[in-house]
Amino acid sequence: GTCSIDTTCTIWDIEREALKTQLIAHDKEVYDIAFAHNIHTFASAGADGSVRHFDLRNLEHSTIIYENPDNSPFLRIGWNRQDPNYLATMVMDKNMIIILDIRFPMMAVAELVGHSEPVNSLAWAPNSRFATPSNLQF
């Protein structure tokens, strides 16, 4: 899948080299898209300050997993490969990672703050439930 500043997420059929579906995913730019371990579920992070959850089997609606209280944009998102209920996201120009559980929308499981400068990427450790944020400090 791909996402765009035109507010959409696009799902592609790679074998046919063709667009499968395109949907309006957010009210503003969409900065990231990530698929869960299964083939039907993906999430997106957007400039509207929300993280949304989609199921390809029913694209009539999405679930807002989390909305940033101050409407700051979410920049990146990553699924936990060990537990598909958890995902991590980062707020643009902030020094924290927010851990979410899709079973409990609108509630952060944890806010990880440890960098003195904004975080610019995140990754889950491959064999555990731990998120590993990284940043560049000058």
C-alpha cells in the first residue's frame, strides 16, 4: 500500500501491476501506512492527528484508533510483529513514541519519552514486544 498528501491510501495488486482500491483515509495528508501481520488489516497515520485502522474486507468504514489531543500530526506507524494488537506511532516534531492497542481505541497504552530531540523513526524489536525509537541529534 501507499499513502499520499492527497488524503488517500492506495492498495495495489502487485501481480497485475494495477491499483486495487483507493480510499480517502484522513481529513488531511496521510504520512504513513503499515500492514499488520495478517493480509487484511492496515493502519495509517495522518496530518489530522489521527491513527486509523482499516480492514480490506470492509472498507466502508475505518476505526479511529487514536486522536492526538492537540491535533499534532502523526508521522510514522509500526505494527508489533509478535502481538498484532499493538502498534507504535510518533508525533511530528516530538520526542516521544505512543504505544496503542487496537482493542482499546482512543487510549494510549504508553508514552515513551527518552530523547532530547524529536524522534524520526521507530521499529519494534523483531522477537519481542519492545519498540525501538531512534533519532538524530546534532
